[in-house]
Amino acid sequence: MPEQSKTWVDDTTLRVMTYKSGSFTFQLGFELDEVQAMLDRVNDSQNRFNKTPSLPLIIDQVQEKVLASSIYSTNTIEGGQFTEQETADILKQDPKTIQKSEERRLTNLKESIDWIKGQSSKKLSPLSGSAFLLETIFHLHILVSQNLSEQHNPAGQLRNNQPTQKTIVGNEVHGGTYRPPKCIEDIEYLIQAWVEWLNSPSIINQPVIIRACLAHYYFELIHPFWDGNGRTGRLIEMLILEQSGYRFSSSAIWKYYQTNIHEYFALFNQCRKHAERKLANPNQLFIAFVLKGMFETIEYLHDESNRLIEFLLYQTALNNAKFDKKISDRQFNLIHTVLIVCGENKKHFSKAELYRIPRIQILFSGKTDRTFYRDIDKLIEMNFLSEQDGLIFVGN
């Protein structure tokens, strides 16, 4: 049996020899010049997002939406069956009242994210990383795995395959299968080497997004636990990003991974095979994928924040118009009712269709239909409502 050993090939490459799993190499494996332009775009976009007005209403609503979307996405990647709305509803419940393991996975993820948020930075530091602690891996796995009825996956305990036990990662649909290290001695040694590599001077000073996605990538290759490796790996990536000021995008990118799930899984296999064949820059494709995802994610966050700010300004203008008696209480209530019925039905209505809706008819009890149409036209004239292709919209 070969001796375990670690060799620094250069200041960014650590080669590890294990007892039974052969050699394992941690490396940057990419060309910075090829991704620098996208890296700059991501950091510029994140920096602008971090400067979004910190109005509590805006922050709270963005945070609530990102939380539900992120947890839905990372849970769905691992085979979860809840819809995004069902996920949001479960997260609003008291965790103490939840009994089913499928639902506890969601509340466990929320607790994990809350723990990470406690270590986040409001200032973007794209080239300044924080040391990663070995115990953090186990803490995150305990958080995602606690109180579940999965006897085969002890929370915080490393995998130790017996001779008859096989662990196979991936499938042929997503680029092939992979057998990760299986004996606990190799897994322990590789996890320690992973942390050593991650905290080495030349790696900790890499662009934070590069370090975060490679931490995620190599953690998944080690696959140290029986279950929960995907969720834990994405949380590790999130933690590294949050500590350097990548607010909200750190977990919102999980939606991008879930939407592009085939490419996400296939790239793990493709990059691994490139490394095995000793091709140049084997990690380039995964890094480019993550950077593209971060940019699209942050641009979405900009759009969502701008939408909320516009709505807040709209609500302020509407309240002022009511206070100044430019619109009546009935017209004020008409706008809110239109907003509710359109939201509930996920569609827009014509004037005539709106007038036939019972809750709108209640507002005009004892009035003629001319009063309804006059109110609608006045609100359109004041830009509180608009008409497009015969349908009524809230706002202009």
C-alpha cells in the first residue's frame, strides 16, 4: 500500500497521493486572461447592486424572494419535489412544527443560509478571501442533515465505504459516472489537503469567485459524505462569496445551476476527465460557466430591485394622490383590487372583464357602470393604470 503524501508542484498546484484512491491534484487549471473580461463585468455589476438603496422594504422583499428561490433550486438539484411556491410556504412555518424529512430539508437549508449570512460582508472585496476552517465543512453538513430520518447519512460523519459498498456519482445522461475516494483514511487526508490548498497564499489571493467555484468543484470530487454533498458544496461556495461581499448572488446563482442542470453536472465530469488526460486548463469551462451564471444572476437581482423601487415610488405617489384628494377612496381601492385579481389569476383583464368581477362590483354597489368606466379612465389619465391592447395594467 503506498504512503500518503502531499507535494506542491508549484505555488498553486498540490498533488496528493492517497492510500487506495491514487493521486489527486488540486490546481487552478484556468487561464485568467480568457475570463478577465467577464470577471470584471460580474464585479462591476455586484458592486452596483451592493450600492442599491438599503431601504428595509426593498432588502426584505429581495431577501425573501432569493431565499425561497435558492432553497427551491438547490433542493430540486438533489431531487426535491416541491414547487417554488410550496417551498416558500413551508419556509414560513415554524420549524418546530415540521415533521416530514422532505420539509425539514428545506428548513435545514434556511438555517444553513442564515448561519452563513451572519458572516457576510457588505463591502465587496473581489480579491480578498478569508481563511476557510476545516470544522466549517462538518458544521454545514450537520446543519443540512440534522433531524432527518436518513440513517444511512449520519450528520457530520465522513463516508467510509465497506468492501461491498459502492458510491457512484453522476450518470450517463450528465456526462458519465465517477467513483470518488471511498475509504475514510483517504477522504480525511484529501479534505485536509483541500483546506490546505484553499488557504495557501497563492489561492486565497485569487479572485474570490474563482476560489469559491473551485472549492465547490473539488469538494464535490472528494464527495466526503454519504449524502448532502451537493447542498454542502454549494453552501461552501456561498460562504466564500458572502465573506467577500457577493450579497444575494452567492445563493441566487443556484437557480442558474438548476435551470442549466445538465451543463452543471456535465462540466464536473468534463473537467475531471480533462484533468485525468492532463489537458491544459482543465477547469476553464466550469469557471466560465460559473462566471456567466453570476453575471446573469446579479443582473436579475438588479432588475428585481429596480422593480421593487419603482413599485415603492408608485405606492408613494398613490398614497399622496389619495391624501391630496386627487383620487377618491373608491378609486384608491379599485387600483388595489385590480392588482390583487391580476396577481391571483396571473393575467390581465379588459375594462369589461374587470367590471364583471364580483369584488370590483362591490366597490360600485349602487353606482352605474358609467361610474366604473369614468374611474378607470381617470386613473389611466393620471398614469396609475394603463391600457395596452385592450387590457388594464397597474402603472404606466
